Amino acid sequence: MKHTEGSWEREGRSIVVEGRGIICTCPLPLNRGVFDVEENLNLIAAAPELLDALKNYRIADHRSCVIGDDLDHRCTTCKIADAALAKAEGRQ
Ligand SMILES: [Zn+2]
């Protein structure tokens, strides 16, 4: 599974990738959306960078925390990171 390549940018209430199209559009509260539209758009726009940062952290900084080890030698931070990565990659 791979998300849409390119820089995810805010354009009004949408997240777009130039040359690719619209990733998503957040509805306003009056259209069954929520009041946190700006914050949600900022978070979604940053998602690819956050994913890369988390992968780098997990691989580079905590490679000694073994994934799938029967004894589970992962630190608590790596367990949280692995759960987030599984969610982002549709593995949960
Ligand atoms: Zn760790």
C-alpha cells in the first residue's frame, strides 16, 4: 500500500497534490463536518511527512526494538509507533 506521491498541500478546505488531484475535502460544520476543520486540514496535509518521520525514527533510531519478536523487546514508544504505522498502512 502506498499513498499518493507528491506534496500534500492545503487549498481552501481541500488537500491537493499538484498534477494528481484532490486527496480530500473537509466539510463545514453545517454540512455534517466538525468545527476543527482548519486543524484537521493541517494534520492531513502533514500526514506524508509524519509517516516518513515515524518510519525514520523506527528504523534509524530504534532498530534494536525488534518487530515480531516472541519476547517483544520493543520499548513503549516503539509499540505506539508500530500501532500508528499499522493504522496508516491499513494493517490493523
Ligand atoms: Zn524502541
